[in-house]
Amino acid sequence: MSSWDLWWWVILPYLALVTFVVGHVWRWRYDRFGWTSRSTQLQERRLLKWGGPLFHYGTFAAIVGHVLGILVPESFTRWLGIPENVYRWFSSIGGTVAALAVIAGVAVLAFRRTAVPRVRSTTSAVDWIALVLLAVVIVLGAIPTMGINLFGSGYDYRQSVALWFRGLFAGDPDVRAVSHAPLIYQVHATAAWAILAVWPFTRLVHAWSYPLWYLWRPYVLYRGRVPTHPTEPGTSGRRWRRIGAGY
């Protein structure tokens, strides 16, 4: 293992993971009121109505695909009776649909951030960094999904990138496996670590704010009544009276 491989595939990922965990703890303790998406729905709604769902649902589908492709060993899918070519076509088609949804959502949201002055004024420098890193990760993930696995000859990343990634959490990353992966996969993984490192310091922290208490909170009751005019004692209408005077 060269010093470059040690830095790039061992030290850098662990630094990003430590920053990710410690940064969230610090943000929760010292900036709990800033733990929000800082919604700009009041500034603009029409573009947000389309870009928001496309980005969020596409991202959720992409995360599910990464979990199945990287964290689930190939031996498990073979044990289920799913051959590699069937798995590759299934993951490629699903990944392409998710990638197109995410790309469309990011394009709409990025246009909204830059073209709407009221939204642009609420965007900080850290938000721009996160947006650029997200765009890089998405594009670098879509290229191998569509260009290599869907329309190309295919590449079994579960024998290289997946082994290295799972090894990080076991304390034994397979550097040799990831160092021989195609360059596009290596750059995609590096950009993913970068977005994890800046995640705690951006509005992306709102991804962990799930309103689970909605499941068991009591119902909010709304009661209606027929509006009537207030009755004044002694007369049928309003009249001036001294404050505190009794009847």
C-alpha cells in the first residue's frame, strides 16, 4: 500500500466519518435553533413544488439502491438465486430512474436558487458548497450507472468498491480492491466523503429531523360555530361605557 492509497482510501474516509459524527453532535448542542432546512417556501412556491419532490424521492431511491448494492454482499443475492446479469440490469434500470429524478430535481432547485432574487439572498456560502458537491456526486454517480452498467459492458462494483466500503466499518478496508476500480467510481466515492464532511454544517441536517411523534400525538380538534354579534346588556347594540363599570 502506497502512502497515497493510505491517505486517500483510509485516512480521508475516517476523517470524513469523524467530522460527520462530531459535527452533528456539536451542531445539536450549540446550534439547535439552526437545525432546520430554512425553508424558502414563502419566497417562491411554484418551482419548489416540482423540484422538491423530484429531488427528495429520487434521493431516497438512490440511497436504497446504494444500500442494496454496497452493503448487501454479492454472495447473498446469489444465495437468493439472483444471477449477476439480472442484478446488474435491475440495479441499472432502477438507478437510472432515480438518477434522472435527482438530476431534474437538482436542476430545478439550482435554477430556483440562482434565478429568484429572494431565494438567492437567503443562500449562504456553505449552502452553495453543499449544492455544488451534491451536483458533483449526482453526476459522477449517474455516469457509471447509465454509461457503464446500462448501456455499456457493465462493471461489478460489488467486487471492488463494496468490499472496501464495508471494510471501513469493520476496521479492515480493502484498499487494493478500490484502487483497481475505474477512476469514475473512485472520484464518485471521494466526492461522497466530501459531502459527508460538510453535511453537519449545512441545512442538510434537517434530513434527520423526522417528526416521529406525529404517530402518537393526540388529534388536533377543530370546532366550528356560527358567528353571532355580541349582546350588550341593557341595549340591543353597542354603546360606550366606563371600563370596570358594573350593571
